[in-house]
Amino acid sequence: LDEVSRTGFAVSSTSIDVGTRMMDGDPSTGRLADVLPNNGVPVFWERQYLRSDLSETLRGYLQDLHSDTVDGSGIFGDLFSQAFVDIWNKTDSLETTLANVQVGAFTGDDAQDMQDTIKQVAKLIVARQERGNGINRDVFYVEMGGYDAHSSVFSNLNSNLPVLNSALKNFWNEMMSQGLQDQVTVVQGSEFGRTITPNSNAGSDHAWGGNYFVFGGEIEGTKILGKYPESFGANSPTNIGRGRILPTTSWDALWYGIGQWFGVTDFGGLERVLPNSGNFGCDLFTDTDIFTSGTNTNVRGCGGPMIQSTFDFSMANPRFLTGGEQKSICRLAVDIAAKRLKLDGPQDVRCYVSDQRVTPYTTNKGVDLFLVEGDAVLNFDASVKNVNQGVVNTISRLASDLAAEFVVLGASVETQAPSIAPSPLPV
């Protein structure tokens, strides 16, 4: 939302009944998601009540909170007071707006928490033009608990899934009746998967990989994106026990394409929205992969050569590189590649680190050290032609030398392992 607001869109984010950090803006913007209960907008205090004799105690507190600052006032007094008044005004305005919104797909017989929750989302969408100065980029978050079925998983699902199905059906019927189906995308996800094999209580325990489902008027449906497990057997490389499946598709892969559909189309904006997307190379979905209206057929920095090169560090203690260190090495490699190959910019190269290895060795002086190696995988844009293995080896060596000097804690600038020789500098 921060990115599309910079290009002139009017944005809003709302979470129903629960706060979630994924909805908040960049800390520098101060934009937080509104949190509403599923039964409507709560009026903080009827303003006319403040005119009665019974309100004198509350009136005193409000006057203290919003009076002029004095020497003993907190440094954020004015900011707090203004935020309080803004929220009060916004709440009153939204309560009045939603009171006049009718959503016919939700009937009085649908009085369940999930129905009420999604009904609030439908009402907010219908009232988008009346909210603020008119909203044209909206994000909503809802959640439904009760699926942590460590026992009796079948009865749990038999109770919960019909409720979810009914709520989603009513929501989508409302979107279609409003003619908004092509402007709405719904993503369902879970915080973690479940074991495929049951426990002794006929339940399912915590696991890892799972799946999302996505639907919307412009979704190119009836297909599976990502790699479906080849097998759920004990010998499957993605099964780490009891049907705990290793994920093979990242969170970032899905949201990359959705971000483009939503209006974040430039390389820098996508990198800010999904700062970890570089960890997955070209294994990302574009809006063309997901939507019938998609216009981006390739991820920038992909479509050309993919070349990997080994980097290494000598360390006194055995360990793998941290996520931050891996990103820093890749940033160095991308910057070096862009300059040496005279590319349009870092957007023409993508980099991630894979297959780290730690091997003990002894130097010629009898010092015991550890050789930490990994593969830097560089993907290049289809427009990049003047790249080969030798060039990538040089880029990787220069990046690892700089990283050893400034980034990787406890690393030697050059390895002393006898089997490793630095790549020659380009002529």
C-alpha cells in the first residue's frame, strides 16, 4: 500500500477482529491498519452524552488529555491528542457510512462469527467511495481459528469447513451482484501445514509446507502453481517424517504476481514490498502466471543465463552464513556484475546463496580452521549477453573478498585452504 500510494492511489487497510503486522505500513510512514470488530463499528462515546451532568468526570480526563502542553507534559502529547481526535472522527464517519450499506447476499440466518466477519469486509468494499476521499486500493485481513486439530481432525473439519464455505459463497455472491468480481482477489493461507499421518488421537500435528487457494474474477484458475510433491512416501526427498512436507514454493512467489496486479510494477517497488524475494532467484510468479489480465511475462533479471560459482571463507569456528550475510554477499555480487558488465542496473541480475558446506582443514602453519563454502547462483536478464562462467567466478571472488572484509563476522579475507585458488581478475 505504501508503494501504490506513492503513485497516487487512495489506500486503506483493515483487519477484522484481530491485528496483524503484515497489514501495517513502513515504520517511516506511520500507517497502521484499522482494526474493526465483526459486529460493526464501535462508537467510542456518544458526543451528546458529554453534555449531561453524568459526564463531568470523563470530561475532566478528556480535557487533561487534550489541553495545552506545559513544562511537565509528555513530548508526544500533541501527537497523541491529534491521533485520538482523528480516530474518533474517523470512527464516527465510518459508523454513519456503514449504517446505510446493505449487502443482500448475507441474510439474517447467517449469524456466525465468520459470516459476520466477511460481511464487514463486503460492506467496506461496497462503501469504498464514501470512505475517506474514495478508496481504490483496499486490503483486508480476516482469520478463522479452530483448526489446530491435534485430536478428532475429521469432526473438526466437518464442523469448520461448511462455515467457511458458506461465508465465502455469500461474500462472492455479493461481489458479483455489485459487479466487483474482477476487482477482487481472495487469498487463503495458513501459518503452517499439518502432518499427513495421524497421531494416536486421530488428529494431525504441526508440520511445515502446505498450500494456499486463490480465487477472483481475473484469476486464471483450474491450475496448480508451484511444484506438487512427487510422493508422500517415507522416501520422498520432501517428506521429513510423518508427512511433514518441505515447502518448495515461497510466500514471496505468490505475492510477487499479486503485487504486480495490485499496481506495484517497478523493480524497486517490488523489492521494497518483498525484500526477501531475491532469496528465491527466478522462482517467482508474475501477474501473467496468476491473472488473465496480467501483462508481465518475465521476472526482471531472469530469462537469460543462470550461472553459479563457489565462494569460500576461512573461519576459526564452524557455522553457516546468516541470512543477512547471504543477502549482503548477493548485493555485492549484483553491484559488481552491474558495473563490470555495464548493465542498466542491479535489476538485470538476481542472486541467491545455496548449498552451504563447512569443512575442517589445517593450514600450512598448523592452524586448525574451517572452510565455509557456498554457491552463489546468479540469474541474468534475457537482455544480458556478455556473461560466462569465468566472469561469474571473478564476480563471486570479488564479492566474497569484500564480504570477508566488511560483512562476514570472523572470516579471513582470503582462504588458506590448499585446494582453493582465487579466480584471476579480468584483463
